[in-house]
Amino acid sequence: MTGTTPRARARARTMEDIVRIGREHLAVHGAAALSLRAVARDLGVVSSAVYRYVRSRDELLTLLVVDGYTELADAVDAALAAGPDDPAQGVRVVGRAVREWALAEPARYGLLFGTPVPGYEAPAEQTVAPGTRVIYTLLRVIEKAYAAGLLTAPDPAPALGEPLTGDIARIRAELGLELPDWLMARAISVWTGLFGAVTFDVFDQYGADTFGDRAQLFERHLDNLDGILGLPVPSRE
Amino acid sequence: MTGTTPRARARARTMEDIVRIGREHLAVHGAAALSLRAVARDLGVVSSAVYRYVRSRDELLTLLVVDGYTELADAVDAALAAGPDDPAQGVRVVGRAVREWALAEPARYGLLFGTPVPGYEAPAEQTVAPGTRVIYTLLRVIEKAYAAGLLTAPDPAPALGEPLTGDIARIRAELGLELPDWLMARAISVWTGLFGAVTFDVFDQYGADTFGDRAQLFERHLDNLDGILGLPVPSRE
DNA sequence: TGTACATCAGTGAACGCGCGTTCACTGATGTAC
DNA sequence: TGTACATCAGTGAACGCGCGTTCACTGATGTAC
């Protein structure tokens, strides 16, 4: 992150400034309105100078995407490290961490999980690794609950059919997971269900005054997500 | 929709053209880039002429929002009318209709359920009524399944706590629903869970090639949503 | 039925604004000998 | 240690573009008497 010469250190600092200013503009004006000229203004530099650091507007967007995924995943990891080491609580801890980060950073959340920015395609080589960290963590947390014998399996376990079974086998192999098909399928539902509720909250898609305490509503949603996995939830029993 | 004089009829037709062209621009360039000048160009008219029909860019956005909510809700209603009158299938029919409309109209779906357009706030008087149709329909469909005795209640039913219980009571009263608290809370989870999965699909937030058949994955998701409600799902048993 | 007036759709010019990107340049910092 | 050269950050002007909105206007359509 830092080079050894003064020039390299100055460059690294300027690079960080650009990303920080970009984040701020994202928060105020949204991704579609992110402009290199505005970033240059806030950086106190003429607009063409930014091109010494960033090849184009799209490249700045990519930096912000990677930055966002990384911070979100770090927040999730930190919450897990700080939380109780209870396999029954894993999904709740991950869920709350995602929601809290999203509410604190609505514009960055929108960049990652909202409407795609028109004309911009995130380059896979840079964004896939940070972008998959949260789902991987969620799968590992579910694996722990399963290993602890907390999850009730359906009996008999349903056959999922192709190509889904093959897709799941590939994911399982890539991550070295010990999860049966039925649980992988449910985990994916939990994943989309989690982000669905967070998106509704962050983007204000419940009515404005429909729910007085959305954190409370979210806890009930987590109950239901745990229920999908076959985890017994006190308040559901 | 049509007036009686030729002038009024011409005006109505032009109005429809504006909304149609706006829809097309939405699809190609996204909501943030929607421009009155571009609409005017496609309409074959000078840019200031559009102001005879629409007070501002924001008003055009509102027209498109209302138009989108209405078409989505109409699609859901049509699917229910065409589908089997089986209370056990209601959520599936609604879910599939939402997903199919969203995949066919990704830009309009994004306008309704994606990142809020920066600087634009939808006026409640015009957008709330069409915007709540789908969730109201979903609740009625769940009510039917409940009335048919298809949903297994938790025993004992959990207490939700305030203010959620009060919020739910208000919704129930407004819609004249016969749903107990526990089921209302689950219905809300199904709602956000449904849109979460559709959003992942439409916005391509699963990895590009992670799942070979997303319709199949969505059916498994619907299984899990039915499971939240306490509906016995063949492939889950 | 015919005329005078009011309404309205659309024109064209203008206002002031912001954008991404390129290019030749200046002057400071770093490096090889 | 000192000098010659290469590298690099940042400048300022320019290119061509698009945007929302206002305004005075022309000419066609509609209406009241």
C-alpha cells in the first residue's frame, strides 16, 4: 500500500484520497452521477490530473466497488469475531452486520446491490473475490450449525434435479464445504432473503411509516430465515 | 384516457407516446440518465414542447413509476386469474409472475425496486396506491391458504412485541384481513424474500455462471418461502 | 352560419451548467554514472 | 559528491457533447355570440 520513496508515498496517499472523495460523492449524488471532474475539484486539482491515478471513470467505479465489498465483508468478519461462538447464532450475527453496514452506507450498498450502473460492467478479475466473501462466510456459518447437529433435515431429503445439483456440487467443491444438497439450496434462499430484507430497509421500500421499529421487524425476519435452515427458533416454537 | 375533441384526443395520444418513449429510454440508459430532451428528440419535437405535457423531468419519472407499478400488479392479477384456483399455489403463482415481469422489464423493475434515483422522491399521493397492490394481493393469497387450513401454526404462537404488533394491527384493519400476528410477520418475510431473489436474478448478483437454470433455483426458493408460511411443500417433505 | 376572440401545440433561440478525455507544457523529484 | 538525464505530478486550454428550463413567438384549433 505504501512505497518506499516519498514520491511513492505521496502517490499512495493521493490514491486513498481519490477513493475517499469518490465514496463521499457516491453517498451524496449516487453512482450514476459520479464524476471525475467533481472528484478532481474536491481533491484541489485540475480535472486532467486525476488521469495520472485512474485510467477512466469506470476504473474509479471499480475501485469503489472493490472498496465497498471489502468493507462490508470486513464488517461481517469483525461481527463474527466479536460475537458469541454459538453456531445457533451465526446467521443472526451475519445478518445484523450486513444490515447495519448497509444502513450506515446506503449509497455504497446501492452500488453493490442496487440497480446496475448503466454502461458499466464490473471487471470480474477484480470484483469477484471481494464480492463473494460474504456468501462464503454465510455458508461456513451454516456449515458450523449443521456440523453441530442443530439443523433438522427434511425426511426424505428432496431431490433438487439438474442442473442445480451440479451447480451446487461445484460450489461445494470449490469451498470445501460439507453441506448436503438440501441445505445448500436453503442457504441460497437465506442469502437472497437476507439481502431482500436489507434492500427493502435501505431503499425505503416498506411504506415510509409502515413499521415503527425496523430492527425489530428484521429480527423476526431472521427467525424466519433460521426456520428455513431447520434451526429451531425459540420465538417460533 | 381519451377526451372528446380531436385536440384532446391528440393530447392523450402524445401523452401516451411520451410515457412509451420514456420507458424505452429507461430500458436503454437507466433512470438516472432519463432526459426530457432525449424524449423530445424521439417524439420528433423540439425540447421545450415536452413542457406542454409534463411539468418537469421528475414528473415524467413519476408517470413511469406509476406505469411500472400498475403493469406489474396487472401482470400478477392476470397470472392469478389464469392460474389454478388452488390456495396452496397462490404464493408460487404470484412469485413467478413477479419474476417474469421483472426479467422482461429489468429497467422498470430497477426503477421501482432498485437504488433510489438521486434527487428524486416519488410523490406518495400518486405512487402509494399502485405501489402497494402486489403486497396486498400477496397477503390476500396467503389469507386464502390460511382460511383453507393449509398453514401449520406455531405452537404456542410467539408474541411479536411492540411496536410491531400495533403496526400489524393497523395493516390488518386497513385491508380487512383475517390473519394472526405470527402469519402476518411471516408474510412480510415472504414478501422481502421474494423480491430479494428476483433482484438477485434481474441485477445479476449471483455469479454470472453460477447457476445454469435460475428458474429452477427460483422454484426451490418458492419452496422455502412456502415453508416459512407453514405450508407443506411436497419436495420439502 | 359567420365572425371575433381565446386557447393551445409547437418553434427556435438562449441561459448557464456539467461532463469525459486529450494534449503539449512546466517544474519538481528521483536515479545512474 | 556532483552532474546529466529520465520520470512523473500537475497545469491550462481545448474538443465536442448533453442537460433542464425559460421565453417571446407563430399559427392552428376550438368556442361564444
